[in-house]
Amino acid sequence: MKYNSQTNPPSNFQHFMGVAPNQFSSNIKGQTLNSQQQNQHDQSRVSQMPVSKIEEVNYQQSHEVNHSHIDLQQHSSKAQHYHPLTMPCNWDLARKHAQSRRTALEKKKDFNKTTNVETCPCCGFEVERDEIPYCSNPMALSFLGSGFTLFYNYLKYCIIILFITLVTKQIYNLYTSYEGSYCSHVKKEKIEGHVVELPNCSESLFLRLSLANKLDNREALEHVQILNFINLFIVMLVLIYFRKSQRQIDTTIDEELLTPADYTVCVKNIPLGLGLNYKWELKHMFETCAVISDTNPIVVKKVVLVYDIEEIIEMEKKLDELVERKKDIIKEYNYNFNHPKVLEIDQKIKEFEHKIHQTEKEYEKENKKFAGIAFISFEDENMKNLVLQENQHTQLERMKSYWNKGKLEGLSENDLSWHDQKLFIEQAPEPNEVDWEFIHVKTEEKISKRVKAWIIYLLVESAAFYSIYLISHKVAKYGDEAREEEIKGKLDHNTMLKINILSFIISLSIVLFNKFAVAKIVHYIVDDEKISSKTKFQISFVYKYALALFLNAAIISFLVDIVILKNVEGAGGFLQNESQIFILNAVLPPFIWCVDPWSLCKNIWRWYIVSKGDKALLTQQEANTLMEEPDYLSAKRYSDIMKTMWFTFLYGTAIPLGTVCSAFGILIYYYVDYYNILRRRTVKESISIQLSTEMIEMLEYIIVWSAFGEMIMTYAFFKEISSIDVLLMVIAIIYASLPMEDISEYLFPVVNNEEIKPYDEGCLGFDTDYDRENPVTRHKAIEEWNEKQNMLIDSNHKIHKYYQQQDQFGYNNDAHYGRR
């Protein structure tokens, strides 16, 4: 079958359904394309370039000799080739690497002057950078992608929701509790034949500011129920608008910031073992058959294949073992780096490195270990969107394909397929969002790993849950015994103080355990899931971590104090314990994050290692990592906030003081976290709006938790459930079940006014790209990229020409230049 007709392009089905490799005409073309045809193809591409671009290419070629002496001067450092495994390390180089990885903007350049730009040789980021002012708008972080700005907008809306709750409901709730007198009233109880008068509740400020202090004021309780109803409706509206705000920020940043994902799709389920030039075949296929409803040609600019790199990972582990052996030998021979034994193992390391590079080249040249996944970049974003629109798929199709080993029955003529395998095309994540170590992992292995991860998570969480339960139960029993002693009139002050201190220690332990131990355990579990993208990793982490925090902080106390011991307002009971957790949860996380023990520990360790000089025995790569600030992980921040919001809305009615603590706690957390990301953290990953969208989905459960909390508190105190509580619960469940993102898009549409720019223009400002992140292709791609950048940056005339060219496309001086 042939498919080179221009008048009647055949359907996808005709070209790629069930054709054997030896019958596939494109395969023959791909294997027999000679150099003359390739040159003609290149010339045809050049002929379509803008005149300014052709002039620039001609200028570069004609002046190559004239600038050779400049290039020699500016690239004399190439003689001192950067090597990540060099020992002893160069500490100055490591410090420059750390400077280049700061959360800071590149210095502004005068484009009319020759600018010497110093970059880190290992990562290519500019060393000299301008700090972002602490008082700046989080939109200043847009050069990192939209994910970080969206997080601070998320915090802002959580604070807004909490203050709305304070104004509409909790100020009245607090006031009526404070003015209440139920706890100070005495009740008569008969003890050992004597009638004694005892207060309704233990003497405590927490109880005085809680729902317990107005149990005899049914009118105030009914008003709180009505206010809660009104408040939740306002919060629902705010949440819908919140979604619009997040989309608006993402769109604004997307309009300003061009990234590889703007031009790229991810293609999955590509048939394996065909022995073809996959890059050429995919390029030809997408240019001729991916879009059949549009007459404009589709132009593919780049195809990056994904490989199974397990073998390379194992080789790198063996290389690490050789490096460790080298360190031992250096120590053995009194730090003599030129000892014959050291030089001998140096040679082995070089040979093994060469072997790894050769393996990578073989992978790319021979398509060895191709994983059936590819990233395909197009000439502009419109072409990418057309491909996505015309090649949609359902989750059911993916499941059927999985069960049939990639095949899919009942394909239509409009399905883009290859050997009965429908190609699943989706929006590509950013290059540094892809986890290249795990993206190749087969579906069956991912399923087994995730089932195993959930089993381990449930076992660990059950053990932690049970341990906290036993401790809480013990403290609660002490409280019960104290209550009995109090009734008998035998309770002394010291015993009561001991119970309160013990209760506080338990609350503190739960908060600290959640903050440090649980995070490590969940991180280890999620790491083993082999998730293909960092955004998906973060989503999985947040779900597990936030749930664990919430269970440990909120549900255990509910089960122990209310369900089992029925100690709601007594000493060491539910209201006292949860009030303490509210205060600790508001104070400790911002305080710990402000002190930042992680940075302190790293600073001390860094000082100790640097003081050892050459005896530190670090490779250059290890020294670079040591000099960096600790990594920033968005998932931990989202989890902390999520737990606080759930906790606050679950018990907010019973403990209105908790809403005050949470509102000011998150407000402080906002400023501390913003300072840390600007001054004390290294950001190494790009986070998409998908994480923020998932977090809003989780945040919306505050409506359900509020309705549920109102219901259980009413039952705990009055052993009844009111009709308004039932109505609120039904509304909350319906709200949680509705497609709120679609509703928000319908009510508050956001228009993307991004100017369409050709790939050749946009790629000049890319911070990274798929081939530069792919472990198999990165060495070659980075070298090519550096050469390309040198041609554009080294010569003053070329810089000027480059910006003239930008001017012709109408976006001069719009901050697109250089690394983002």
C-alpha cells in the first residue's frame, strides 16, 4: 500500500492496520533514504525558512573562519574537560554549580553589547543570577513553570476560605462558647451514699472556648448550624472560582513561557521488534496520517524515543562501585592520587565509562531496548493540538489493549494504528517532569508495584495507627480514673497536672511523628511504585501522606475518646486533646520550617566535608550535590496544608478555636515557605497544573468533612441527628460527586491568547528538552545544544541579529531570551 497521494490522503486505518513489516512501504523508504535525498529534504526545509533566518545561516557560515580565533579563546576551557567523577573535586566549581541552581532569575543582558555568560559545565545554567525579592508576587516564580505559583495561590485561597469561615461562623461560635456557662454549672451526683456537687466539665480554657460550654443554649447551637450551612455554600462558590483562578494563572504563565511541552505529544503503545528506523517512521506517519481533516501539512520537528535503561542503570551502579574502590585505594596509599594503583583503577573507570557511552550510542543507533514510547514535537502548538483532537482515546480502550497485549479489535478508519495497535496519544509532560528511570516500565509491573505499595502502606499505617491508639487509650484511661477520683473528691492537683502534661506530650508526639517519620515512610513506599512522571509521583505521595496525617491527627482521637471511652469533655478527653493538636499543628510546622533543620544539618555537614579539603574524597558530582541547597518537594507542603484543612473543617464546629489557629498557622506557613524556596531550597523539577487540580479535588472534601463533623458532634452531645445535618450531608456528597472542573470552566471560561511561535524560534529559549533529559541521548544532545548556543551568544553581531529576528516575529524584549 502506498500513501504519497496529495489529493486524497488515505485514512489512518489503510496505512497502518495489519501491514507486515516487509509490506510496509514506509519501512522501505526509511531504510533506503540516501544522502542525496536527505540533502534535498534539508534544502526544501531551508527554502521554507524566513529570509532573516537564511541570512543568519549564511552569515554564520561565511564568518566561521573569521571568528575561529574568538571561539578558540572563549572555548579554551574545553581543554579542561569537565568530568563528574574527577577526584579531588574542585570546590570553586561546586560553589558555582550551587549558585547556578539557586531559585533566582538570570541576569538581564544588554543585547547591544558582547556579554560573557558563565555557565555551570555540568548543567548549563547561568552562574550569575538576580535574587527574587522576598516581597515579590509569587508570579515571579513563573520561570520555574506554573506549578510553584499555583501552590502559593492554593495557600492564598486556603487562607481566604478559613477567614471566610471565621467571619461567617466561627466568631459567633467562639463568642457564644466564651459567654456560655454550662461547664461552670454544677451537677449533683451520689457517691458512696453522699450527694456531691461537681462541675459539668473539667476546668480548662480549651473547654470554655468549645461547643461544650454552651450545651444548655440550644438557640445558639441552632444558630451555629444555620451559619455552618451558609458558610459551606459560600465556600462551595469560592472553590469553583478558585479553579478558575488556577487555570488563569496557568494560562498566563503558558502565554509568557514557551516550553517543549507546548509543541510535544507523548505517543504510547508503539509496536516493538519491527527492526525499523522508528524515528523516521514516526515522523513520516505523523506528517502524513495523524491529521486527515485539515489540509495544512503537519510538520514534525523532533522525535525522541524512550528506552528501557535497566541495563544502563546496572552499569552505572557498577561504575559507582569502582569509584568507591578508588576512594578506598586512595586512603590506603595515604591520599596519593598519582599512585600506580590509583591510576590503574582510574583507567578502569574511564574504560567502563566509555563502555556505558557506547551502550547508549548502540541503543540510539540500533533502537535497542526501545520501550514503545516516543515524544514527538511539531512545528507549532496548533499542529500539536490538531493531532491531540483527532486522535483521542478512552481509558476503556487502553484497558482492552493491555489485556490483548497491545492489540485492539474493532479499530475504525480514523484510528491511528500500527500493526493492529492503536497509538495512544496524549499531551506530553515537561522533559524534567518525566521520570526517565521508570517511564519504560511495563503496565503489568506498574500494577503489581502499586498493589504492593498500597499493601505496605496499609500495614505500616495500621501499625502506626494501632501504636498511637494504644498510647491514646492509656492516657484516656488515666483521664477516666482521674474523673472518678474527682467525683469521689480524692483527686489532688499533682495528679491532674500529670494527666494534662501527659496529654500534651501525646499530642506533641503525634504532630512530630507526622512531620518527620510518616513523611520518610511514605516517600520510601511511593518511590517503589515506579511512577513515570514527577507530577504523578507527587499526587500519589500527597494522597498517601495527607491521609496518614489526617488519620493520625483526627480519626484516632475520635475513635478512642468518642467511640470507645465516650470521654468528650472530660480531663484528657476529646476536646482537650484535639484543641492541643490544633495549636501544635498551627505553631510547629511553620516553626520547624522556619528553623529548617534540614538546611542546618546540611550546612554543618558541608562545613565538615569542605574543611577536609582533598581528603574529603568526593567526586565533582558529589561535591556539586553537597554544595546545593536541599531539594524542594511540593508534595510535602500540599500534604501539610491538606491535613490542616480537613482537620479544621471536621472539628471546626466543636472547636472553633481550631479555625483561628489554622488560619494564622497557614498564613505564617505561606511566608516562611516562600522565603525558603527563594533562599534555602533547590528546585529541580517542573510541576504541572495537574497536581494543583488534584489538590483542589482533595480540598473540596472539606465540605463533606464539615457536614460529617457537625453530625457526629450533634450525636456525641445530644444523641440525636438533626434534619439540617442530614440535608447538609446529602448536599456535601452531591457536591463531591459533581464534575466541578467542568462546571467551573463553563461558568468562568479562560481564554488562551498565546501567540503561536514556530518551534525553531521557541526552542532557543528552552531551559531543557526531551533529548537533553533522556539518559540515552543527553550527552550528544547537550553537546549539540551548547554548540548551537555558542553560535547565537558568542558573537555580539549574532546576538543583535537574533533579536532583530525576534522583532520580525513581534515579540522583542519579552523575556524569552536565555535559560528559563
